[in-house]
Amino acid sequence: MTYELRPAPHPTLRPDGEYLKMVWRDSVCPMAERLGLSIKLSNIFTQPHTSLAFEGYQYALSQGKGPAYTRQMFTPFFQGEHNIGELSVATEQRN
């Protein structure tokens, strides 16, 4: 089972903070590059709480659609700067 690093009511990290910039520069971006993925640190005011997205994944997994759901969440967040902690984003139908 997945878990949220900073569950509500704890605040999430701001993308303009030094810690998040360092982690992305030193770990996240190099890993994505090795995998051939195009991602960027979202400029969303704060990183989203993701428990709703995790719940959606568990449902999708039970329907045999876990990998497709994962792509549906990662693309909007890592490439489109959408807040996957919002119900409207988590339930949006994408191609």
C-alpha cells in the first residue's frame, strides 16, 4: 500500500523551497532522464496531498487498470502542473 509522506493536516512542500529543488536536481530528474521520461518540478503553490490519488489507484488496481491509472495521474502532475490532490483532476478522463 502506498502512503503519503506528509498527510493532512501537515503542510506539503513548496516547489520554490531549497529542499525540494535539491531533491529534484540530485535524484528525481536524473532518475527520470535514465528512464527516458520528461518531467518537471511543478509550480503548483504547494505540492498536493495525494491520498485521494492513492485511493483512486487502489480502485483502479481492483479493476485491473492500475498501470493506466498511474499514467493518468503522473502525466498531469509531472508534465502538466495539475494538482492531483483535487477530485476534479483525479477523476478527469484523459486520452
